[in-house]
Amino acid sequence: MYLSNLRALSAHSIRAQHQCGKLTTVPIPQDSPELPKLQNEAPLYKGKSYEQITALRKTFLTPNVTSYYKKPILIHKGKMQWLYDHEGKRYLDMFGGIVTVSVGHCHPKVNAALEEQLHTLWHTTNIYMHPKVHEYAEKLVAKMPGDLKNVYFVNSGSEANDLAMMIARLYTGNTDIISFRNAYHGASPYTMGLTAHSTWRYPLSGVSNGIQHVMNPDPYSGLWGGKHCRDSPVQTTRDCACREQDCCASDMYYDQLEQTFKYSLPRGKVAAMFAESIQGVGGSVQYPKSYLKRAAELVRANGGLFVADEVQSGFGRTGDHYWGFQGHDVLPDIVTMAKGIGNGFPIGAVVTSRKIAEVLTQALHFNTFGGNPLASAVGMAVLDVIDEEALQKNSLEVGTYMLKGLERLRDKHDIIGDVRGKGLMIGVELVADKNTRRHLSAPHFVDIWEMCKDMGVLFGRGGLNANVLRIKPPMCIGTTDADYALAVIDYCCEQHMKKRKRGCRR
């Protein structure tokens, strides 16, 4: 077990923020977890100094480009699940470049496919034919169920959702689109309307025209839900009246969705409903069982299309299925994807049926870089690696192993309120009070998060209150990596509580 994976680290210290309003330095004791050993030596960094890079960033990048951590990490090398900074320090990447690195940093097969294409053809755009985009389209849609057999390639998740919004409105003749509160579907001017996180929205007129944000069906922090509601190896400890096969919470949230159709939509008509299979930026939130299937049926009954946003949950990450929507027993009308599709290379896609795709012939529509030879070569290699290395199975096995370990930590630590997810799409919600589920304040969350980083583990941060550890690593990680990440979370939670108790006694 991970708790036995302990030893003394070389002398260094953790900068702990906000201990009674003061910045202090806390030495790491001798019982801290051990970073798994590797044969490879840290690669030598030969670029500009940390200070020079920091100055360039402040001078030439727009001020909204922010960094994780009080002292941002200068990463210069990646190899599978590992990242290296300019000083040669190694980090276990448990966030995968914002759920983007699917098969591993600089995976040799993906690198080789890109390098081969670099020497053959970079770019022509699709006004001419080149073989790769056609070969890739055939390979990608072979992974799709039903009549989802037509694909349009773009460069990002925002572009994919932009296009899906337009297609849905053209195809149905309706304007209004539904998304969940707490959803994230992009930050472009068009998709910002779908995104229901105030922290990601600018005060611009017209952004939300025709967008309805409905109640988020969250079994942990929503109005209804509890310990029988989620399709996850780990359930919330919250009590509810639901039975394992009969979710009352699903009924209650569905009733709220029906109210939106009754009161807020013109004649009850809708163009589309967008839903992530598991909410990503929102903090790995899962819906009650059967909810999404019933919601899709309601949308279609009122003239709309169901759009599955698989930007973060696709390509085997949830373990049980290749696509997250399959875990909800839903066949979407449109599927959008990006991030893991290219293992970090900029590529995205919209997949739909031929019948729906034909609406794009009403006018010219063109994407300069979508499906370019380089991206197509990378995309095919990623699909091959997922199959050849059984990464979907690995996501299921290692993800379930980690979820069960996190469940034990939740039962041990008062500040871990909820553990949720499937496969390697996991969230750990930190709270100030387990009974009220009040979120852990930013200074306390940052203290734990920074300690994890200093001990060599990189987690994401999510949820509206930014109090959720987002665990979405490259799908190549093993149980040894999971053990270390678990040990670090355990250790950092303990150290944080000890500091808080010491501070209270002063």
C-alpha cells in the first residue's frame, strides 16, 4: 500500500502560504513519501535563465496569462508521465497538461509519426486532397457508434463547440441552447455563453443570447443526491432516499429541466443541449444515474439535438468505455472532441451524421488548419497507442485503484469532503466542514496544493470555488505512480492540519 512507501527526502523545504497571515518555511520531516525512482537522468536545461523567462513573460505576454503556483514552474522536458523543470527536478504529472496529454509526454510512436510527416508534407489545407486527413477520418469514425460517421476537423475544443452550436441551430431552425450551470465548454465569444462559470465570463453583451443554463444535477453539492446516485466506484457519503437502482435525485433534477422547457424556451423548442459526460473544469462532477439519457430524450422530443462534449472525457479516459457518453447509455447527435485527441498537438473535431452535416453546405465553411497533415498523422498515432497499449483498460484499473485509495483518505481526513470520478478522470473536493460541505478557502487549499507540487506531484485545480484537486494524468501511469500521489495527498493533508492546529494554539 501507498502508506508504506515512505522515506527521508534530501533536505529541502516547503513554502507554506497563509499560516495565520504569515509566510513561513516549513522543513519536510523525515517521514515524507518517496518519489518513484527512474533510470534516466534529468535532462540538462540550456535555455534562458528563470529570471529572464519571468521578465519576458511579464513584458510580452498579455497580463491575463497567469501561472499555477506562487513560484511558477519552468518546464522544459516531458517524458510519458514525467515533467522536468529548468533545475532538473522531476514531477509526476497528474493533470496531463489540463487533461490534454492522453498517452504520455513525447510518446515515441506519436513523435515518430509527427517526425515522418514533417519530412513529407506540412500543410496544404483541404482545398487540395492529401492522404492523411482521409485516412484519419476513417480511423476516427470507426471508434464512433451509430451513424456518427462524418467528421469536421478543427484546432481546439472551443472551435469544436462553436461549430456544433452553429450546426444545431441551422439543422433544427431553433435558437435556444441548454447547458448546465457549472459547465465549461470553451472561452471563445460564442462558447462563453455555454460556459456557466462566472470566473470565465467577460461582461460582454450578446454572449448569452439564446442560452439557458439549467440546474446542475450534482449529487454531492446540489439540492438532491447522495450515496446511491453516481456511476462511480466511490459514492458520496451524503444520505439520500435513493435506492441503488432507483435514483430519486435524478427525478428531481429532471423535473427542474422540464420547468425550463415549460417557462423559458419559446414554445418549448430548443436547438440543442450540450453536456460534458463528466464535468471537467467544474471539478469532475458526475450526474445522477439515468439523468442524462432522459434529458437527451426530452431535448429531442422538443426539436433539439443532444451534443456530447468529450473534450476531456473521451478516448478511453473514463475506463469503462471509449467515450464518456456511453456510460450514460446515450447516443448523441453530435460529439465534440479535442485535448486528448492529439496528446497535446492542437487538434479538435466535430463528429455527426451525414444528414446533420449536410446543413454546412448551405454556405462556404472553411478551417485553414483543421485536419492538416501533421495533426492527422499525430491523431492516427494516438488512436493506435491507446489500442496497442490498452490504455482504456489501464485507465479503468489504475483509476479504480486510485479512487479506492482516495476513498480511504476521505474517511481519514476531515478536509476531504468528496471523491468522485471514473477511470482517470477524478476529483477530490476539499472542504472546511464535511457536514455542511462548505468549501475549503483558497489560502488553505493553496497550502496543500503547493506542498504537493514541492513534493513532486502536479495536480489541477477546479470547481467554481477552486477547491477541487483535478486528477487527470496521462493514461500511461501505473499503480506505483498512483501510490505516490496518494501518499503525497495523505501527507500534505496531515501537515496542513498540524500547521492549522499549531497556529490556533499561538
